[in-house]
Amino acid sequence: MPNEVIFPLAGKRVWVAGHRGMVGSAISRRLERENCEMIVAGRDVVDLLRQDAVEKFMEREKPDAIFFAAAKVGGILANDTRPADFIYDNLVIETNIINSAYRSGVSKLLFLGSSCIYPKFAPQPITEDALLTGPLEPTNEWYAIAKIAGIKLAQAFRKQYGADFISAMPTNLYGQGDNYDLNSSHVMPALIRKAHEAKLAGADSITIWGTGTPRREFLNADDCADACVFLMKTYSDFEHVNVGSGEDVTILELAQMVCKVVGFEGEIITDASKPDGTPRKLMSAEKLEAVGWRPSTDLSTGIRGAYNAFLAGEMSLRPTP
Ligand code: GFB
């Protein structure tokens, strides 16, 4: 039975590290259906960058399971301009959580990585075994190195101590609770904001970064959360698992879809002075499909949902300086 539940969550103490982020909050929402006991701790309770604080927190709370969604994340420009933050924060958070999870007897941990761990020119669709087979995309190699280290930490604790630590590699995610700051966001929230503000201003055009030709695969954060819960309950193995939608679009096609949903009818201009990043990163969904999971939200429906969430939270948007 590929999708047999080997680790039921009902009755367990579960900590979602990073519960305020887009993925962490989606996992927390999804866990409401699992009848587990949620441990909730913000930065005021435990600073994940401090080893001592994480160890004490873990000893005190003794979670049975951890969804490791805490990370320093950002879009292509943030990654490219703040390499030290992206490599240092992520490495420190990973070593702190994974080591103390093992020391305090956590039964299961799911580490979340990113599709940027794969080589820039990996054969498409990218299978899990493409990891460490070639050079990384330079705009995000710092973040990618940290995420590869996270996978390796989980594997090392499994190999040396038999810890049931697994890893999931989500593709580009979007949805409720995204970051709409244009300097640090990913492409989806940026396009939603740009199209919306252009519509309100009666502008003739929006400008997108790069050439518009790179291809990206998008997955709704709620689908990603569902996959994470599925893997936590059913998967226990050394190798990480791709979590994607199995389909990709060009950035120009994505911009056209977003403009349609938002109702902006002006021109889409490309700005080739901004980086394109990796030309394509479509992950193979075969492994996850083989164990019985598929996403349920198509891209158009997902963009509509994200735009509605954007409209609902619009007043609290952080300004783009
Ligand atoms: O989503 P994004 O920032 O990250 O950009 P990556 C994807 C593509 O969209 C790039 C283009 O080709 C961008 O040039 N793009 C067009 C824009 N307009 C915009 C815009 O207004 N804002 C943004 N942000 N992009 C990230 C990595 O790579 O993906 C991270 O840097 C992580 O490490 C994440 O892996 C999932 O897909 O290029």
C-alpha cells in the first residue's frame, strides 16, 4: 500500500516551525483536520537563530512531530542582493532545529527545501536524483546551498541515529499570506500587486523583470501544505521528495494570466536589466504521484484565490520603499 498511514498525527504534539509564514500558516490550517495538539511559538517565545533558545524550547515542549517551514525566504532580487542573510540565517536555523529535535527525542521531522537546490541546467522535468549533479543558479546559490545542507542534515541524522527525518522540495509557491513587498517578493505576489495598482491608477502598462521567457512551475501553498501532511503521515525514507504541480508556464504567460484575473488590460513591458534567473525548473512529480498525492488547485483558480486573499489583506500591505 503506497499511501498507508505509518505516522498518524491524531493526539500528537505537533510544532510548525515558521507558522507565521505562508507555508507554515497553510500547514497550520491543514492540521486543524488532523486532531493533533498544536504547539504555537512566535519569535517572542523562541528565537530560531539562537541555539540555546531552540534547545530549551524543544526540551520544554517536547514535540512529537515537527513541520520545518521556518526559513529566510525571498524572490530573485532579495536572494541576489542579500547572500549573507540567506545562507547564514538558513544554515543556523537548520542546525539549531534539526540537532535539538534529535536530542529531545522528536519522533518525526519534515524539512522543507526548495526547487532551487537543483543544478541550473538540470534535465527537465527534474527528478530527485539530479541533486548535486551540476552548478547551481548564481542568483540563489546561497539559499540553495543552505537548503541542500538542510536535506543533508536530515539524512545524516537518519543515517547515524535512525531518526525519522524526511525532506520535501516544493516548487515556487504562492497563496494566502504571501509577501507583497516588491523588493523582496517572489514573482506571483509582485505581479498581483503591480497589475492591481496599475488598474487602480488607470496606467497603460506594467513592467515585469527579466525577459519574460523563463519558465516556472507554481503550486498553491494550501496544496503544498496538504502534500506535507501526506508525506509526514505516509513517507519515511532517505531521499527527499519533489512537491510540485507538474506543469510550468513562462513568466510572460503568468503575467497575462494575472492581468486577466485582476482585470488589468494594459500592456506588459519586460525589463531585461533585471535578472531572469534559471531558465526553467520544472520538477518531476512522478515520485509523489506514485505514492498517491496530486494537487487539487489549477493555476487559474489558484491565482483567483491569491488575488482575493490580497484584496482581503490589502490595507495591511507593507510599503515598497
Ligand atoms: O519568483 P522569483 O523572484 O524567483 O522570480 P525565482 C521568478 C521569475 O520571475 C524571474 C521574473 O525570471 C524574475 O525575473 N519576474 C518578473 C519577477 N517580474 C518580477 C517581479 O516583479 N518580481 C519578481 N520577484 N520576479 C527564487 C529563488 O527564484 O525562487 C529562491 O531566488 C527560491 O531561492 C524561490 O528558490 C522559490 O524562481 O527565480
